[in-house]
Amino acid sequence: MLSLVKGIKEFEEHARDCYQEPIGLDQNEFIEMLIIDGCFLVELFRKEEIYDLGSKDDPIFKDELKDDPIFSMSCMHEFLHHDLLLLENQFPWFVLQSLFDLTMENDQSSRSLAELVLYFFGDRFSPDNLSTSTSQSHRENLHIVDLIRNVLTSSFQDDQSNGLPEWPKRIPCVTNLVEAGVKFTKSSSNKIMDIEFKDGTFKIPQLFIHETTESFFRNQIAFEQCYGSCKHKITSYAILMDNLINTGKDMEKLSDEGIIYNWMSAEDASQYFNRLYDDTYVKDFYYLNLCKKVDEYCQTKRHRWRANLMRDYFTTPWSIISVVAAFILLVLTFLQTLYSMM
């Protein structure tokens, strides 16, 4: 305990500066708060790995965890996943890292703190289990929300036309795009930000939507709004998805294609996207070029004509047979007329 107190004392002033409002605690009380809260988080992340990797049939292991107030109740996991991703609940990363290092034992996992945190949240948002990801940020993480944002945006390439700040460009919703000849497929990429549009096809990585997804994205967007040097990448993603999803019909189309894995009703999920980034300022829109490509494609009339032709005449085997039969009949009629004139 003395080593923890001594180690955290060095960061007291820096830690106080991380909070928006003054902390009404003296030095000892403040350090005690940091140690208790920080050690709880560190042990939570460590125990998650132990619980998942341990043998569920081992009687000693089962006895050790059966009375655990967190791991014996599945609902506690849901509450913690939700609460730990709220912006107002963030804990200074450098304090967490210090406590992690000070409490490390030789027989414990070789995973880093960041890896344990990502393991804890796992595949909450996409099939890409966060525990297999690494942050490519060139700065130290500020807190857990920042760490996860860095991971989700690590492979995302800026898609602005000239690198200058530009307002978002609206594009039609999924239903209207389908009528214009656009196709939607699930991307092979597991990074939710890696959305592509090429040759009339939207390729969108799979996204999981459940009760806590809205809260997660709202807090990510709030962080981008509050932290001055933070690029608005998650906000750009929310804007693009809002453009694409206006109604439950749009949501159903994306669900049918395997792009959205939805635990909610189609209408509720579509409304979630519609209100996701209300009252936010967008400094840069990072899907600008993609939206321009979509707009250019939709302005080409032949794509819509082709889509109408396929929808009206080639949607079922019987309609295809009818068209082929009509074409053959037309050819035979033409040949008969031609021979009669000779």
C-alpha cells in the first residue's frame, strides 16, 4: 500500500488537472480515491481474462467465482460495459497505468493494460474482437474512451477532397440508393470505419446494435466535440450512417445484407441513428469523397434505368423466362416477316 501511495503522489497535481471541476478532497483523500477506483478497474480487467481462460469445470475455480458480485451476475457485466464508456466516468489513463505496473506480479498475464481493457470490451461493437486490435495513436491514451476510439479509427484513411475543413455532404438513404442501382454488401473488413463505394457498390463492415450502442457512440462523439485536437472521425461515421438510414425499411435492407446485426426493432434502430449526433458541430467530414462518388453515380441515369429493368423484369425465374420467351417470339416474328418479304 505504501508503494501505491508513494507512486500516485507523484501524479496528484496532474491527476487533479484531468477533472473538469475542482475536486473537494485533500491530498490524502484524493490519493485514496484514485487508488481505490484505479485498483478496482485494474483487477476487474485482470479478472475478466482469468475468468474467460479458466476451466469452468474446475471445482476450485468455480468455488472462487460463484460468490463474485460481478462475475456471478451477467447483468453486472452489462452495467459495467455501459458505465465505463461514459465520458463523465473516465479515469486518467496514466494513473491507471501506474497502478497496473505497481501491482504487477511475476505469475500474472503478459498482456499490457491496453490489451486487457480491449479484451474486456471484446466484440461489443463489431465482429472484430477489440482484444486482437492495437492502437496506432501517436500520443498516450487519455482514458478508456480515448483508447477504444484510437483502436476503432486506427485503419481509417482520411477521405477529404483537399484536406481543408468541409461541411458534410448529404446522400440519399439506402432505399433510394437501391432504386438508383446501388448495391450494398458486407465488407470483408472488420473495422467499422472502413466504408467503401466502388463501381456502384457500398461495402460496409458489420456493426452490432444493442441497447448500449447509442450510449457508446454518443460518448465517443461528445469526446470528439470536447477535445480540441481530436478529429471528428466517429462523428463523420455517425453522419454517414444517418444519411443512409432514415426508416425501418433502410435498416431492414442493411440487416438482410448482414451489415447490421440488430438486437432492436428496425424502427427503433433507425431512430437511434437519426438522433445520434444532434446539436454537434462537425469540423471535418471524413467521408466527403465517398459521398461525392455516390452523388455522381446517382446522377447517371443509365444506372437507374438498369436498376428499374432488373427490378421489373428479372427479379424471379418466371419473369426471366417470360422476358426470354417474349424475346424469342419477337425474333421469330421478325424472321417470319423477313422470309415472307423475300
